[in-house]
Amino acid sequence: MNGPEIQISFAPDLRLFVSAERRTGPTAVTTDGVSTLGHVVESLGVPLTEAGRLLVDGRPVAVSHVPAAGETVEVEGVTRPQSVPGAPLRFLLDVHLGTLARRMRLLGIDAAYESEDLGDPALAALSAKERRVMLSRDRGLLRRRELWAGAYVYSDRPEDQLRDVLERFAPPLEPWTRCTACNGRLTEADKDSVRERLEQGTEKTYDVFASCTECERVYWRGAHHARLEAIVTDAVREFGGAAAH
């Protein structure tokens, strides 16, 4: 590019996206005089899903602003909790975030998950069609224009991923109301109605069951319940909701 030069700086949370020389403070960028500020920000590595306010000489501007010579640009991070247009708040997770999807469903959050790699264009189109927030660690996917909304998942540890999503979007929590396998709604089920789907040991040991209204999977408080209860209790204590079920 050979055009107006601007000075640009990024909020601390955004510095992992940019090259090392741009992480310490304002640095010079030569623009082409035509591209929008949103394009410039993304060309430097920051998905617009992660950018909050764009300030030019201290004034908020739109992503469509075309930078002029001598302007000083500050790129802020998103405000938390982040509001998303439209309702209800729903999510779509890519193939690499299966554990996060199951934990979100455990908390009653509508979290669609693709267990097969559909490819970025198909995922972005699905996000737009169903108005779901795309969660991903793929920066290229988050830069696709057709996304309804998106967010970068900053950690590769499921417990930190969950905390990040809950803090960022503050979704309502309804633990134990969704199927962790398919995202369908759970309903109470009497023992007789699910007896044929139970192993003999389970039938003899447990009396309280729930069934998925979509895939008909049966749930009970089995060997893994204490671990799941701990995940729910921690989330409810920190972010609100009702843990009882």
C-alpha cells in the first residue's frame, strides 16, 4: 500500500492477533487511501468480531470510515457482557469445540455443534440462516462477511472456554434442560416409558430419568453425575441461574 499513513494501537486483549511489533503501542500503518478502517484492522490480523469501538483521534467511527493521513486510531476490545442483536441468544460451534458444546448444553444453552467439518462457507451460512453466534478458534472463519455474529474462543481448555463464553455473552442458564448429545430439549420420563432403553443394572439402580424430545436419549444420575454437577454448580455460582433439577 502506498497512501495515507496512520498511527494505530490495539487494546491489550487484541494484541495476540497482531504481529509482535504492533503489541507495545501505536505503530505506523500506510493505507491505500480507499480501504475502510474495518478492512485495515482485519488486514492487521484482528477479526472484527473481536473489535469493540474504533476511535479516530478520540472519536468513535464506524468500520466504514476511510482513514486519512495523520489520524490516530485506537481499536478497543468488545464490551462485556456483549449484546447481540435479535433473540433468542443461540450459538453455533465448529468441529473443534465439541467439549465446549456439551458443557454449554449441560447449562441449558442452545449450542448447535457440527461434528463434521462442513467448511467455513457452510458454517458461516448456517450462522446467518439460524441467527447463531459462531464460536471458533479459526480466525479466517470469523472474518467471513456472511456470519450473523461471531466470537473467537481464546483458550484451548474447555473450562476456560466455558467461562469466557459465559462472561462475554451472559446467556441465561437453565441447567439439565438440554440433551448434551444433540441439543434437544429434555423432559421428565417415568421408568416404564424408558425401560426398554435401559441396561439391566441401570434399571435396577435408578428411578429418576429424563428423555430427549429429539433423539430420545435417556438420562439418569449415573457415575459421572458428580463431575457434571460440579461444572453446573461452579457456573451457576459465578454467573447465576438455578442449579437444582
